[in-house]
Amino acid sequence: MMTKIRMAIFASGGGSNARKIMEYFKHSTVAEVALVVSNKKDAGVLEIAREHGIPTMLIDRKSFYDATELLEELNRRHIQFLVLAGFLWLVPAYLVKAFPGKILNIHPALLPKYGGKGMYGHHVHEAVKAAGERESGPTIHFVNEHYDEGDIVFQARCEITPNDSAEDIARKVLALEHAHYPGIIERVILTTFGSATTS
């Protein structure tokens, strides 16, 4: 008998990666998306969560950084694993400590290049284009107290041609994100929890 690992997705935007994760785990015996957390009340990801019947939680900066409100809610919902999918705030130390080795993020560049504060979305792809890079791709990594500095779990690569615009690069990288992120999440959960997923 399998006991599903309960995960929460944190997202700030449209939620295309979150949608892929929700679809991937909809019939999974390994894990389920039990909560979607966003810091923007008009984020598209909230509507996607509603479509999938997944509870949502809206946070503000104060409740995220200054209080235990979020942690209490995650504990109340028995959340065991956190996934960042286009979430733009730096994860506070108390959350990293509460979920050691159990928070994954995806970054739209080949870290350690093009990471850090302010490097998200189109900013990343424009920097990659400006530098004349020949390849890019997503990096999936564990989260620590610093932007984009946690241990790397997986990278995928795509070729960049001189004719590619930043938008072209974004499309190529996003396709790789959609293709790989859900499966890597599952692999990490199985590795992290191991026999804990069986009862």
C-alpha cells in the first residue's frame, strides 16, 4: 500500500510548469499536489489549481518572511515536499530549515551562469542572448538560503543559433522544462523518501 507524498507548488506567474506537474501527478502513486501557494492574487497558476481541484493559498511578503503562519499551514496540510515553479521570492531560512533537501527549483539557464537576484524569466534569456552563448537550458536544483545556489540535480541543454532571439531561447528552454521537471521531481521524491512511500 503506497502512501503518497504531499507536495506544495509555489508559483508567481502563469503556471505552465505547475500545470505540467499537476497533470503528471494526477494519477501518480508516488506523490500528489496538495496545495498551490502564490504571492500574486492574479497569478494564472491559481486558476489552473482551481481547474484541477487543488487548494490554493495566497501569501504576502510579511506572512512569508516574518511569521510562522505559512509553516503552520503547510504542517496542517501535512505537506512534505516543496516545488518552486516560477516563484520569484527568495525562500527564507526557516522554510529551508523546515524542509531540508526537500525544496526543488527550476531555473531557465545553465547554472551557475545567469543566476542570482533579478535573474528570472526574460532577464535570463536576454542575458544569455547578449553573451552570445551557444547553448542554454533549464537547471533543476535544491533550494538553500541563496538565489540559485543549491546543489544541482539535473540540467538539459538546447542549441542556440545566432539568429535566435531571446523569445526563441525562452521557447526552447521552456519546452525542456515541461519535458523534464515533473519526472525529476518524482525521481527526487523517490530518492528522498524511499521506503517512506510504502506502508
